[in-house]
Amino acid sequence: MDLSSKWIKVSEPFPHILHVELARDPVNAVGFEFWKAYGTTFDSISEKKPHVRAVILSSAFSDIFSAGFDLYNAGQIMKGRTDADPASDAARIAMNFQKQIEQIQEAIMAPERCTFPVIAAVHGTNIGLGVDIIASCDIRYAASNARFTLKQVDIGMAADMGTLAYLPKVMGNMSFVREMAYTADWFSADRAEQMGLVSKVVDGGKEEVVASALELAKRIATKSPIAVTGTKRLLSHGSDHSVAESLQYTTWWNAIMLQTKDFLKRPGSSFLPARPGDFKFGTPKL
Amino acid sequence: MDLSSKWIKVSEPFPHILHVELARDPVNAVGFEFWKAYGTTFDSISEKKPHVRAVILSSAFSDIFSAGFDLYNAGQIMKGRTDADPASDAARIAMNFQKQIEQIQEAIMAPERCTFPVIAAVHGTNIGLGVDIIASCDIRYAASNARFTLKQVDIGMAADMGTLAYLPKVMGNMSFVREMAYTADWFSADRAEQMGLVSKVVDGGKEEVVASALELAKRIATKSPIAVTGTKRLLSHGSDHSVAESLQYTTWWNAIMLQTKDFLKRPGSSFLPARPGDFKFGTPKL
Amino acid sequence: MDLSSKWIKVSEPFPHILHVELARDPVNAVGFEFWKAYGTTFDSISEKKPHVRAVILSSAFSDIFSAGFDLYNAGQIMKGRTDADPASDAARIAMNFQKQIEQIQEAIMAPERCTFPVIAAVHGTNIGLGVDIIASCDIRYAASNARFTLKQVDIGMAADMGTLAYLPKVMGNMSFVREMAYTADWFSADRAEQMGLVSKVVDGGKEEVVASALELAKRIATKSPIAVTGTKRLLSHGSDHSVAESLQYTTWWNAIMLQTKDFLKRPGSSFLPARPGDFKFGTPKL
Amino acid sequence: MDLSSKWIKVSEPFPHILHVELARDPVNAVGFEFWKAYGTTFDSISEKKPHVRAVILSSAFSDIFSAGFDLYNAGQIMKGRTDADPASDAARIAMNFQKQIEQIQEAIMAPERCTFPVIAAVHGTNIGLGVDIIASCDIRYAASNARFTLKQVDIGMAADMGTLAYLPKVMGNMSFVREMAYTADWFSADRAEQMGLVSKVVDGGKEEVVASALELAKRIATKSPIAVTGTKRLLSHGSDHSVAESLQYTTWWNAIMLQTKDFLKRPGSSFLPARPGDFKFGTPKL
Amino acid sequence: MDLSSKWIKVSEPFPHILHVELARDPVNAVGFEFWKAYGTTFDSISEKKPHVRAVILSSAFSDIFSAGFDLYNAGQIMKGRTDADPASDAARIAMNFQKQIEQIQEAIMAPERCTFPVIAAVHGTNIGLGVDIIASCDIRYAASNARFTLKQVDIGMAADMGTLAYLPKVMGNMSFVREMAYTADWFSADRAEQMGLVSKVVDGGKEEVVASALELAKRIATKSPIAVTGTKRLLSHGSDHSVAESLQYTTWWNAIMLQTKDFLKRPGSSFLPARPGDFKFGTPKL
Amino acid sequence: MDLSSKWIKVSEPFPHILHVELARDPVNAVGFEFWKAYGTTFDSISEKKPHVRAVILSSAFSDIFSAGFDLYNAGQIMKGRTDADPASDAARIAMNFQKQIEQIQEAIMAPERCTFPVIAAVHGTNIGLGVDIIASCDIRYAASNARFTLKQVDIGMAADMGTLAYLPKVMGNMSFVREMAYTADWFSADRAEQMGLVSKVVDGGKEEVVASALELAKRIATKSPIAVTGTKRLLSHGSDHSVAESLQYTTWWNAIMLQTKDFLKRPGSSFLPARPGDFKFGTPKL
């Protein structure tokens, strides 16, 4: 069963690992139809592909990850709404916007709902809503040719679909986050790593960053999926709650998860120590 | 109308941009009268200068940003309170302190209440309450000659006016934050950037960092003020709430803010694409 | 009175400073008995050693900080529980686990309950539960020979005793935190500092990092203990609450803490300025 | 367009007002298929019937509102799951349950997502999941023949789909809530009103309580729908957040909602006073 | 010093007790100028009358407590804003509304900021914003002739200034709160007590309810003001936070407040028991 | 094994049900030693009596439930502390108080930590700390001779050990809660039920209310203990969190708890229906 659709390609480059490529020609502009497809893709993987253990997200085009919000689409909608309903007012328009915004939020947050990690492999240009898209992924790798901009203020938008909620939790320099958000300045892959947006810069472009993300995905795929899912859920909870709240939540998670058969087992080997307090391990190479 | 006062200078070095300079001779010691003036300055700008789009905050003196809490003033107050009311007790003294502390908190937090970004341009020595002052600003730039210390423990104070509430959200290394707060050790501008307190180190001193902040302010001033204000409010909310809470809040913000005329407009050009999914942009230079 | 026990050594290398060494041969495996002792050690220091102003935590062995969860112990327990009670079911097992997990959480969080700072001096290999242990300490220094891994997923564990609650607050790059948690990859001391887990890398091994932590502890020990304790409490609160909540909480703390005799006093000197707004200080050397 | 389905009847007894009747013969047992239909019904009304201003929810049968969880269905599922997957374990089963539970929660909470108020008109016997269903409605009326029981503990369930989250916020006597939840005792309509679960007891049975709910719905339907929706959203927010949080949220709602044309208008009359501070109103009859 | 102003009368019917009467002829309509005066009155009492231990709030007119929002004023403002600024848009209007709404919220919440309890003595008709006014008071008494209505939906307002944030915390029947808020139905003093809005219904009108509130205020005035203030602050905190959060906050409050001289003292008598565990008290008459 | 101690009697009037009686002659004054014993009693039952399914808490004396805080004890402590340490100050005293207060809080909250419900059977006079004690119990029954007073303000205490955190969540009339807390007025059993503090008033005194509580406890003891414990935990969580937070937490609870063998089983009978949607039940008698 192929989950690819008009603007989104889905392939399985390695067992248990899917590659989702944004493929709306020419610049992955994100309009209503596109992001509905985007959300549906991840929800479908969750529902129909239980064997999946990690997903890589990239653009299908080498030069651009995403140009962000489809302004043509937006322009039409703004115009259409104004024309359509002479009986409307600002409050009613807001009520309608609210429903659409919630749908977009639902779609962009789809990777967070998945039980498996989603790794964004960013390359080329990435603008506005394209940053929202990677902000809700688990892990972000960037090719050295990646360029980012929080474009919203540049088009008179005070609005966002997740970036401004996620970045304060994801990154470790709020002065930088605010600077970029107020200016729509471009920043490089190196700066993104330095400021905490990505965890690795891969020399090169699309090919290199996707290859690196694939290596990462393979390592994840060797782990107990029940352990990885639990870890994902607890990290998201920990990021959003106080330590005390998270520990209370963790307690019950643990009480279930320690009952998995995967506990104390590893494919191909037993590693239960022979004596209390003992444990054999090799010297880690870094 | 000039908003300058005895210890605080306000100028407009560029249209829409104000420069607030702390100017209490000799070391910008922060006493009751000073911080009342400080808070009033920002609140007055908000109320009386609706055209302002960004504010730069620096010291008026080249060597020192602020020596922090005015200990002379503090000593007097401590002494005065003890002398004045023989009928008082520790609980009543605490009740009185509480009112003053809330007023100081109100004043120091004034930049956060503003609708425009406040950029702290730090240079020279910055001590104790001087760090509280920059912690509630939006963006922090440091001159390479800047030196910082969280001085409170050094004078037997377990108290703070915002630093200990802000820094865990602003910076990305809590081990460093605690180390500095427990030791009152000095740290440099480079270390401040590395640990997430500032987003840029500018080679030089006051002149250079203020010039750099002014360039930043000019870029911000070209954006839709409605978009910048919205972005500021949402980032503050995102920094203080879970993703779920922020998205719920964001939904309504967006529903209003998309109704601004600034949406899809940019001074001097239309950039609505001719075809769906299309969007022209130049190659970013970094 | 010596607080050392079978697997944990406690010494006082300098007045007011204790050194706690994990000393369970051969690899500081953390089993039920060990972490009970671990928690008790810190609670006993709090109760019986009121003169203590800082504690250094290290391993007693030069090559390894901790191998994490004692898998032999765990294996026994899992087996024992299954054998023991044929009338049990998954929900009842979860109820029992919950009690044990809360006890472990209590133990690992003991450093946070202390009124004095706890400095983890990490050297050699540090695995799984060993990272939980340092995550709840105040400050983390690492020897350059330190190696870390969040090992849980590697043994089919979705569970944790604090790491996944603490790291999102402690570090400034969530992409890195998730990457390490999903892969159990090893990372170096330098990477740990770059990503915000430690605030200093000390060239060398156990000896060097403990010496450096001791210098830090000495600086802390010269400060007012009431000021240091207050600072610790407020930073923990600030890390877990919104700015508004923290300021509300801070207000009352301040109202008490300003009533300490330590306020405006420093051993060996008076530094109340002679004139309002004045303050003498030397030029900081960095 | 009729939204009725196999087990749920939808009629429009009065313009703008729908009547949703639970009609699964013989006792409105709530199984997977039933609650999917239940949730879909409300979501469809929201999407396809924008003219609706209030919905009344009752049973189609006079003697019973709902017998709660369909135990036959549940028994099958439990059995089926055990049979199906020999490779499963308690943690994996929990993972699967979680998805289903979230779907049930989604369905039962559907009334809260609606923009219009949902009035539960309870009559006859109402058991377990039937109480969850009314707990998430806006308003609860009970016929004097209504009987309630929180049945979960009676069938060995520690689980719930919303009751235990809602009742502490809805009712004003936690001792009573706990008593009923721990005993599965039956309680009457009068007791339900006395303890805060319902706001009116209507003498009689289904016919009378539905008639009374319809009168209420008609009064609601005469109000500005934009005002009613806003009020609903704010009350739900107020119930779940601190006053400070709610006021912050309210501020922006107000800022939009005051821009509706409905503001200061009422069908058929102008009531703007002629002089400041003046306002004519009749004497209320109670 | 008299704190009375044009529309608000302030008297001292008994030492330590003030009576604030709303006195805007003819119906206490609440417009911008009125609520500014309202907030200022309470803030001035706090600042300038430290001897005050309780305040009674009533209307100066016997038939009406308040007609709520001054619609004439509102109509003018709406009209004025539309006329004034052709360059405005819905988002900018929302920005402006936001500032005014925050000012109104500040004013209406003034009683909560006071260190002394505020007792609302409600009599006659009380509409809309008049309910907001009493919702933020500490204690509510109603004359038997009191009538209430949450009027907002009746004039197309989805907005509120505190009612929808306060009532879910103040009252114990959310079904009733929603019913009243969606219908603008009138409800009586008895119903208000039954549903948790008021704690006493006094037979009669203004005279009787004010007399009863005065008796209550006198009893409060005999208690330690430091104890009453602390109790007020802790109840507000407890109402807005989890038990765990409140206990953490309470701990520090207690640590200060136990240091008051009032502790273990009562005017005119010592009541320290002669033996441990002993305590003399009379039989309470109810 | 008898868990009775000097001042607390523990008996087992019925299998699985314990009766804890406060028995400090003459008035159950609550001093340091008493409440340590109180907390220990409940913690010991949890640890050593796994068969217990419900506990009844009453006084051993017919006329008095508790006189609250042991003032003799308190007076001694206050005096002792002042005498002991001339080097102390208000902040240090606060630090010391804090530890004791946390211990008292721990003790008074012990019933909430238990896995079984605790039913307070109140009779006679109940003062101050005696109300704290019942506030953290699950269910409160009152004899008709019960009298309550929140006594703290009467002895100059702004402090509390849980009452002010619990009552806003437990009761449905905040005006009444504040009135009682500010005045230390006595209120009757009937008033306590009307305002939501107790769920039943039993005509008579100690004998009658304990008998009624025992009947309740017996009904609880027939239910699945795993179901009752789960219900207790979820209600406490629901009382302290938003609906959204509670549902997220509930999901995982359910996922575990549905795996108990108790699910779909009831002692002595199978009640799985023969056909889908069917369910036989008798007519409830009320």
C-alpha cells in the first residue's frame, strides 16, 4: 500500500523506515490542500503501517525545503471571504478562521502524535510555515546549505501555526529566537545548531543530510519500539510540565512499560549480568 | 514631548526608534526612585508615543551598565524601618516589603508590557539588579567589553527581582545559571553568548553595541507593527505555557490578527504570487 | 559522626564542604539497596550536618561514574514478582511497581531537597540511571574523559527515574536530547557542554574534575548560606513555573529573606557606600 | 439533510434547535460503534448545520437514559485481544488501549467542541458511561424519575472516560462525588440537584424534562449566537484555569467579540439609552 | 481624609470598617469613568487607610445594585472609534480594545488586591457588569429582594470582565452557571444562595443586608489583621492552584506569618493552656 | 499486629475495614508528637495491612473531635526557639519553620496517599487543625451534634496546614468558606452539608455517625480494590488539573487498569450480557 499522494512522496528506503518528501512543485508552498495532505500522511502511517519505527522528512527538491505559506491561496481565501458574506463581521470572521487554524495546527502537529520519531532533514531554503513544520518534529538535522527564516512578520502576519509555541521549548537562547522572529532575518545551518534548533549540521545538501538522517533512523530502528515510543511521550510531557508533574505522570508510564517483554532483552544477546552490581561494557568510541 | 527625566535620557536616533539611556551618576545604582523612573519611562512611551516600533536600552556611561541595587538606599531603608515602628514584627515587615517588591517587579517588567521590542545593548560592567533589568528585555546584545555578575548572594541577599524567574526560560544551560547565581562569579560577553544570555557579541564597547542594536532596531521598524507586537505576545506566552496551552491561545490571536490590513502587504511592493504554490524569492546571503 | 555506608563514602575535604563518592564495586550499579542508601545519604546530611554549605558528588572509581541500573537486581525482581503471586495481574503489578518507582524517584531527587548546592563531578563512563543521578544535581562539571549515554532504550526500557523530566529544562537543544534518548548513542564531555548538560569541561579525569568542583564549592561556601539556599529554591521554582507564577512566589520569599542579618553584610568588611548611588568595585578579571 | 443514524435520532422540534435522541435498543448500551456514531453526530451538526443554536440530548426510551458501557462488546474485545496476538505483552496492550480510549474520549467530549450549548435532559435510569455522557454537556436537567449511578467500580473498572475529570469541576461537594464513585450507589434527581450535578429537576419523566429543556433552548436561541458561543468558550476556560490565566485569555476574546454587529443590538428593538448612565428595565418576575 | 468621589460614597460606620456605596444616579451604570473611580477607591483605601480591616460594598439606592455596563457610553465609544480612524482595521481595533479591557479588569479586581476582606451586600436589581463587581469580592450577602442576571448575551456581548473567570471557582453548580450565562435569565437571592453565589440571604432590602454585613465586618475586625490578610491570600491561591502547588506556597507564608506578635495572643486575654494537650472552650451555640 | 499507639487507637470492626480513633486525652489537641503519630498510623496501614479496603476516622471521645493545634506545645516551641539561638534572625527562623511545616503537611495529607478511601466521621466539636485533618480525607460524614470552626484567625494565625488549599476544591460556596475563615464563626453539621463540606448528616452523635460510616465502608469493601484505588487517584487528579490534563493522565491509567482480572467480574456472579447492547438491571430503590 503506497501512501504517496499528489504533493507528498512516501518511500521505504530501509525496513521499518519511511521517507516522506514534500513534493509540491516548485517550492513546497503550504496551502490548505497541502497541509491537509501533510497531516493525513502522518496519521495514515500511524494507522496503517504499524511496523514503522522512524520517519525521515525532507523536501523532494534539492534547493528548497519549503517556501512556507502559499500566499496565492491565502490571497484568494481572504478575498473570497470578504466577497462572500455581507452579513459577516470581524467576530464572525474570527470564528471561521478559528476552525481553519485549528485544522492547520492539527496537521502540522501530526508528527508529534506519531508513536515513532520523525527526523526532519532540512536542506536549502526554509521559510515561515516551513519552520513550523520542522519545529514539531522530534529531531532536526540540517545540511550545511540550509537557510532559515521566520518570515511571518515580513508579510504582516502576527500569526503562527506552532513556531512561537515550540521554539521557546526547543532552543536555548530566547534572545536569538526573538531576534529572528521580529526581523525575519535569514540564519544559517551553523547558527541553527549553535542556538539549539538543530542537533547536527551535515556538510553538503539534500543527499548528504538525508543519508545522515537515514543512519540515525537505522540506529533508532534497532531499539525496542515500545521503549522509543515511551521515551518520546515522556520527553514531550517533560518539556511541557514541571518536574513534579512529570514525575507523577512518569510513575504510571513506568509501571506499565516495565511490563513489556522487551525489558532486559536485546536482539541477539542476553546481557543480564552474572553477579549483582556487575555489568560488562566496551569502551565507548566518540 | 521629551520623556527624559533626572536619571534617564530618552532620544530618538532614528524615526520610530527610541534610545533609553540609564544615566544615574556615577554607576547607575538602582534605588527606589530610580526604578520608579525606569518603569515610568517605558509605560510613558507605550502610552504617549504610539509611533514607536523599537527601543534600545543602554547605559549613558561607557564603563558601566549598572552597579545594581543601590546599597546606600537599601541600608537607609533597612535602618529606617527598624527605627520607625516599635510595634512591628517580622510578619508585618514582610507585609510591607511585599508591596515594595511588587512595585519594583512592576517597574523592571515594564519592557515586557510594551507592544514594541526592547533591545538591551550591554557594555562594561553589569551587576545584580542590572542583570534583572536586561533579563526582561526582548533581545540582548553585548559589547565584547561587557562583564556580568549575579551579585545577590555576595551581599547576603536571597532575593531577586526577576533574574531567577527569567533566566531558566531565557538560557539553555541551567548548570551554568546555577553556578553563576551561587558564586556571584563574573562572566564575559563571549560566555554570555555561549550560554544563551545574549544573541550577539559586538566587538568594542558602548558605541559599537549601540550601533549594532540600532541596525537591528531599524530592521524591526520596517515590519508591520501589528505583526511584531503579536509575535512578541505569542513568544512570551509560548515561553511560559505548554505547547497545548499556547496553541489554544494562539488560535484566537491568529483569528484576530489575520484581519489586519498589513496581512499580505509589504511597503512598496505586492508579492502575491501569480499562480498557486508559486513564490519568488532571492537567494539569501549570510 | 561519619555518614559513610557500605557503598557510599562521605568525607569533608574542606570545612563546610562534603565529598560524596559512589563506591559500589565494580561499576556503581544502581539497584534498590544502592539508591536507598544514596537518598538516605543526602537526607542525613541535611538533617545532621547543618554546617554543610556545598556537596561534591563523584564516583570513587576513576574509570566509571556509574553503569546505571543494576540489571542483575532488576532481573531478579522481575523474575521474583512473576513467580510469587499467581493471583496477580498487569494492573496489580503496576500498582506495586508504582510504589517502588516513587521510592526511587524520592531517592534520586534527594539533592534537590537539600538546602545546599550539590555539584556533580562526572568522570569516566556514565550510563542510564547515572545520568538521572546528575540531572537532579545543581551543577554539573565533566572531566574531559567523561562519556555519557541515555541507555534506557537499549535494554527495552521506556521508563526513567527523572532524566526525561529534567533534561528538557536543563539543556537548550531538544533535538539533541531526543536524539540521544532514542539512540542510546554515546556523547562526549565537550558535546555535553555544547548542548547544555554541563557547565565546565575539566581537562583530565577524576582527580582534575573533583579538584575543580572543590574550588567551586569553596567559592560557594564563602557566601551567606541563607542567600544560597534562597537562590536555589527560587531557581528551581523559576525553572518549573511561568514568570508570573514565579514572581508571585518570589515576592514572599523576598519579604522573608530580606530580614536576614546577612543582608548587606560580608565577612570582614562593610561595603555600604558612603553616598547614595555610589558603589566601589574593582575591575573584574576574566 | 437528516443526520439520524442507526442508533441516534436527530430531529428539529423548533427552528435552530435540534433534538438528539439515543436510540439503541433496548438500553442505549455504549459500545465502540455507538460512541463513534455519538461523536460523529455532534461533529456533523457543527459542520453541516451552522444555523443550530442549541441541542437537546435525551434518550429515545422513556425508562432508561443509558445503561452505560456495552459489556457484551467489551467482553468480546477483551477476549479477542487476548486470543489474537501471542507476541503481545501488558505494555503493548496498554499502547493499543490508549488509542481506543482517546477515540472514546474524543467522542464523549464532542458536545464541548460544539459552538452551541448542549442540554442533557436526563430521565429514567442512567448508569456509568451514561454519566460521562452528560458530564461534558453544558447544562443538565433531570426528570424526577431520573436515577444515577457511577457504576465503574461495580464491574472492576478503575477506568473512566471523563466523569472523574469533569465532576470535580461541575459539582460543589467532593465528599459526595467520592462517595458515589467508590460505592456505585444510586442517587436521585433531587440529590443530583442538591449536590450540583443538575440545575433543575422537572416533575415527571422523559416528556416533561424534554419539554422543559426545549423551553430553555428556545430562550437561548433568541440570543446572539456569537455571544452564546463566546460565553461557552470562556466558561470552559474559566473552569480549567486560574483567574489570572482566564483574564489574560478573556482579554483577547473580548477584543474580537466586541467587534460583532450583534453588540448593542437586539432583534426588534433598540435599547441604547438616551442619556449617559440611564437604562430602562422592567421589574423581574421570579 | 474623605475618599468619596462624584459617584462613589465612602463612610466609616464603625471603627476600622468602611462602607463603599455605588451612587451613580439613577442606576449605577458602569461606564469608563465610573469603573476607573471604582478601582481607584479601593486602591486608595489600601494605600491611605492602613487601619481598615473590612469594607462593605453596596449600592446607594434601595431598588438597584447596578444596571451593569453603561450602554450609552459604550454606544458612543463604538461609534467614536469607527469614525475616528479610517486607517484602522479589525486587528488594530482589537489592540486598542485590549488596553481598555485590561484597565477595566484591573478596576473590577481591585477588591481582590486589598489586604482586608470586601463584603458585597447586594440588594435590589443587579445586572451584568454588576455581577462581575460582586464576583471578585470576598463574601457576598444578598437581601431577599435581590435579583440577578448575567445580562451579557442579551446585548450581543460575548465579552465579560471577570464573571466567567470567577463564577466557576466561586459556585458549586456549573450547569446553573451556564444556564444563567446563556439565557440572561433572572434569578433570586434564594436561588443564588442555593447555587453557591451568596452565603447568606437577609430578609428585607438594602437596610437589612447592610446591617447584617456590618455585623459580619465587626466580627472580622476583632481578629488579627495579619491573620485575616494571610487567610485571604491563601484562599485566593488555593482557589486557583492544585493542592500540591498551594501547599508549597503555603509553607513559606506560614514560615513568615508564625513570626507575628499576634500569634497566640488575643485582645484582653491569654489563652495558653496550663497543660499540654489541654484547651478550654465554651459550648458553641448555633 | 496492632497499629495502635499512645494517642491513636486502631481496631478492625469488620474484615478489610479499620477504625482509627484519635484518643489524646482530653481534647485531641494536635501537637508535634501527635501529628507525627497520626501520619505514621496511615502510612503504616498502607505498608503493613495490604488487605485494608477502607478506613474510618473518628475521635475516641464523644463530645469532641479535635480542639486543633496544641497551643501549649506551640507556646513552648515559640518560647524555646527565641531563647535558644541568639544568632538567629527572621529568615533563619523561617527556614526552620519551613521544615516543620512540611512535616506537618506530610502527616495531615497521609490519608490522601493511601490506596483505600478514608471516611471522616465527625462528631462533637471540631476546631482549626481538626478541620485540616478532615479536609484531606476522601469522604466526610457528620453527626448532627457536630460543630465546626476554622479557628486560625482567632489566635492570630495566618497559617494553615491544608484547609485553605483543600476547601476551595472540596466545597461549592467560596463566599461561605471565606466568611468562616475570616470570622472563626461556628457552623453546624447541617450548614456543613448545605455548603458542601460533608455529604451526609447522621442524626445523633459519635455512635450513630460511626455506624453510618461503617455501613458505607462495607459497601466500598465489596468493590474491586484496584477499581477503588484507581478511582481515588483519578478524582484527586481531576480535582487539581484541567479537564484536558486529566484526560491525558486518565488515558494511561485506563490502559493499565483495564488489564486487571477484576474487570468484568463481580464476586458470585457473571453479568456479561448474552447479546450486544443488552444489560439486565433491577429498578433502583432510593
